[in-house]
Amino acid sequence: MRPDPKKLLEWIKPSPPTKEERECMKLLQPGDYEIYTEKLNNFLLESKEIFIKLGVSSMLRSGDVVTGIYTPTGDMVAAWCGTYLHAVVGQLPIKYVAETWLNEPTVGCKDGDIFYCSDPLYGGIHNCDQIVVMPVFNDGELIAWTNAAVHQPETGACEPGGMPLTAKTRHDEGMLLSPIKIGENFRLREDLVEMCVNLMSRAPRMQAIDMRARLSAADRLRQRIVSLAQEKGNDFVKGLFRRIVIEAEEGTRRRIKEWNDGTYRAVTFIDIVGEKHRLVRNYLTLHKKGDQLIWDFTGTSPETDSPQHAMPHALAANIAIHLMSYSFNDLPVSAGVLAPMEFIVPDGCMFNPHYEAAQSNSAPSCHGGMTLGTICMSKLMFDSPQRELVASATGNTGVGVLVSGTNQWGVPISDFLAFGLNTEGHGARTDMDGVDAFGFSHCPTGRAPDVEDIENEFQFFNLAAKLSRDSGGFGKYRGGSGTEVIYAVNYVDYALYNSHVKGSKVRNCIGLFGGYPPPTLPGIEVKHTNIWEKMRRGDKDIPTGAMQLITERTIQGDYEISSIFKKTHVLENGDLWVVFSGGGGGYGDVLERDAGMVMDDLRKELISHWTVENVYHVAYDHETLEVDEGKTKQLRHKERGNRISRGMTWDEFEKEWSKLRPDEEILEYYGSWPDGRKTRDIIRM
């Protein structure tokens, strides 16, 4: 039987140390902990590099992967991240196997076994995320587990790409694997591999190769742990593992205890639900008490008949991305960090749906929760010794641009274009701008793939790829800029394309302490173009960016400017489309930004002249770009006065604001207005 959602949520925290583990910890001599934790990190780094070099899917090759080491009972010891969320949920299928199959006579577990899984009901994020799990034996004793996980952008679902926008239930989502034994004696069973490949007929080559890449990474990690156990003994390894988990927990509790007790709230909205432009609300109340954090998502919109859901453990794993890369970044990437956490996720909300609900869009569904976690933690830490780690939210647009069809080599493909995913803007901090095109909100160490590699692998030509102007949230410190890419269908007659990107109407990424949110994102397509004729002629007026494309219109064709969210549709050879990745949130008052920094942004084309004058209120010479300090001071003084004149009391604001209400169509999935309570039953068939 599949585990209960409450059990899965509890499993993200470590089990208490056993008496044997405490005794084994005594074997560690001074310096051993430091030396051998670094050895484990080197093992993880090696396995990650093997993983990336052997796989073929775009996200895998871009580093959006994880390899991890876990105790015999499944607690996370260390991981290379990569994707922190996959490190956290990597524990859950291991704990399921350890509890369910370890001593089951028809399954069991022995040296050389290989388990495989993808179903969120057994601990995954969504069924696109396929995980290899291997037991680690030495001298006949189970001493650890390893895993390797990455998003697989094809699942055999009702639409290409594994994240179908039209999915109503889990039965629309393609392959959903509970943890199964897929190999023995260190080799995959070819009949089961063929089963998986057969289900992925849109991209069979990718499935077959990436499965083996996962296995190679997990097995190399297994070999290194065995060699460590042979050198130092099984008991030493057990003691080292438990010491790492305890160090992470104790360090986390000490830090939380330093902070002031209190309650912190934030709310954000998402404008895409499945295949529709609809509004849903994500709401977080974060309680800090003593050495504990309590995350309460009461007030979040109810579940729907769309794929826009996530399990509670998936939400917690996405929250862990900020915790492990900011608040507790100097502690081991271990289950111990999550020990002081409690999560309250009401039944029936979009983060805790019925088990029959579609969850293929789990990852983008959690972007609102990720923003809320960042904002609430930053409010909590503002007056703490870790104030320098306070930050606005990362882009969180989920630039899931999926392409499918047959490429120029005659190979069927169905894959994400990872450039947009891995070039979102970073949130601004208390003392610095956010990093431009820093990476993927789920994967802080992901990298943008090489443009030439993209053109070699896929049936597309990159007409332009650059930082997008005015894309970062404005503030005393600017949110990192996102990117824009202009693609053209090349080599083939047609290709299929869809976009899971949100934020054309409302951005779920928000600024902090007066900082602006980043702007919304348009969708741009130009069909039936003359791009190839112009390039053959060597014309000089080919656009180098999205703004030039749509304002000058030097390329002939049918222009469409609408939502960046696109359902699966056909683009023909020579058709163009623009992909934007979101910028990060701004920090602090725009009127406090140093005028010299504003002009630096203008010189780098990160902001426009309009923004300099109308947002930052800086006076300058348009030819030399030299700041007029005196006039700038006058302009900003005047704007502060205008703000005061526009101001109103809270009672006045609430009286006017409470009269406002979106159209009923937009509120279809929201729940009751404005509190987001359930208003209808979902019947799934």
C-alpha cells in the first residue's frame, strides 16, 4: 500500500539516532569529521560529473540533477545540489523500500539491486522526476543507500513533455512508477527498461540513455562508499553518517533559537491553472517558537480539476531550497536541517489534494510557496545575526518551454529548452543587487546550456539570446535580470511547442521592504516570416532583441503578442517565438538607489531611459550619461511629497480595496473571495 501523505511529510525529517549509531560516533577521532565529510563531498561531486557527462536530456546536461547519500534507514546524510528539493524527497522512496520491500520474500534487497521510481504518492515531486536508488552493502551488511535523480521531460502523458496542461487526473499523466526493483547484480533488467522506453515513444533514445546515466552516477557513489567502509570499517561509516545528521540538526536549532519569536505572513498569487488563465492564492503564516519553525499554509486555494497541485512533502522540499541555500547554507545538506520544522498543509488545498488528482505540474505549482518561504524567512531574519542573508524572491516563473517532434537528425525528441529555466534573475539582498541570469529557482547551481549545443540537438535556431531590459524588480538594490531568447524553427518543416511559463498577468515573485516585483512577461510569436531570405541576403536590420523585433518589425510575418503561456501548438519552418525568463524581486526604496548605480544599469542596457526618469527619478545628460546630483535630489524630494499626497490611512485603503473583486471567470479555481475557501467539490473519473 502507498504511504499516507502525513507519513511522507514526517519522513522528510530524520529518525532518532539508535544506540548503535551513538556508539559508532565514538570511533571518530579529532579531525575525522572534517576530513571524511569532505571526502563524501568529493564522492558526490564525482558522481554528479559522471551523471551530467552520460545523460542527454537538456535539464540533465545543464546540471539540474542530484546525487545523494542516505543512511540504511533512508535519512539524508549529504547530497550534491543541484536540486535541493530532489535531495530532500530522495529519502522517501528509500524509506518506503526499507519499510516495505526489504524483508518481503518476493522482492527483498541485496547487493547489486537497483530500484526505480517516479510517483509523487510514494515520495516524488511529480512523475517527470525519475529516481534511481541503490543499496550499499559491505561485508554483507547494508550500510547506506545512494540515489541519482533528474527531471525526465517525457512521460508518455496525454501531451508531449510529461507536464500536460490538460490533465484532469493522474490517469492523464503517463508513467507513474511506485518504487520497483528494475535491476539486479548491478545491471538493469532490459525487459523493464524496454517497458519504460516503450511508454516514451516520443523520446525513446532520451529515456534509454538517461536511465543508464542515473544508474552510473548512483553506482559510482556506491563504489566510493564501499571503499570508505573497507578502509575505515562499517561502524565508522555509521558513526560518520549519524554525526553529520546531528551536526546539521543541532546547528539549525541553535540558529533558529537566536532569532526572535514571532509570526510572519505573506501572500502571493499565480495566474495560470492548468490550461487556463485563472487566479489562485498561496498563503503562508510562519511561526517561530524557540528552536522550531512552523509553516502553516492555511488560506491557500483549494484543489482543482487541473494538474496544478503538489503533495505536502513536495511543498516542504521546495521550501528547503531557500533554507539550504540561504538560512542554513553553511550546514550539511542533510535531513537534520528539517528536524526542527513542522508543516501544516490543510487537506483539500492545492498543496494537499486527493490522491487521484493530477500533479504533473507540481514543481511550478510550488513557485508561490517558494516565494512565500523566501519572504517570510527574510522578515524573520532581518534583525538577526544573519541579516546579510535576507533576500527578495528569485524569478520563480518556471520557464518550462517544451519542444517536441522529429529533429534535424531524424530523432524523435520531447524536451525542455533549459536556457530560460536556468537564467532566471536572483532576488536582491540587503546590500547588493541580485545576480543577473543566475540560474533556476529549483536549482541554484544549474547552468544555461551552450547555444551551439541547443542548435545541434534541436530543430531550432537562436536568433538572439541576451539579458532582458527592465526585467529585474526595481529597488534600492535591483533584482537580477532575466533573459530573452528568440527562437526560429530550423531544418524541419514543423515542430510542436508549448510554454508553462506564468506571470503574463500577475507575477508571483514579489519584492521586499519597498522593492518592486519584476514586470509581467509577454508572449511573442511571428509566423510566416521571411527570416531565411533576409539572412541569405545578409540584411543588416535583423533584430537583436525582443523589443526591436516587435517595434521595428523589419521581419515580415504575422505578429501575435499575447500571454507567454502557450498550449501545445504547431510552429512551421521560419516561425519565430520569444521566451522570457523572469527577473528577481527588488529590495528597498527605489529613491534610495545610488544614482551612479542607476546609470551603470543604463549603460549596460539592463534598464531603459524611461525607468531612470520615472522609477528612479534621476536627472542626467542623455548624451554623456552624467548625473545631475542637484536636480536628482530635487526630483526625489518632489516624488516623496507626491507619495505623501497620494497616501491614505489603513481604514481608508481597506474601505476602497474591499470593494474590488476580479471577474468571476478568473476566480473559477480561487475558492471563496477573498479568503480562498473551498466552494465546490471535484469529481474525478
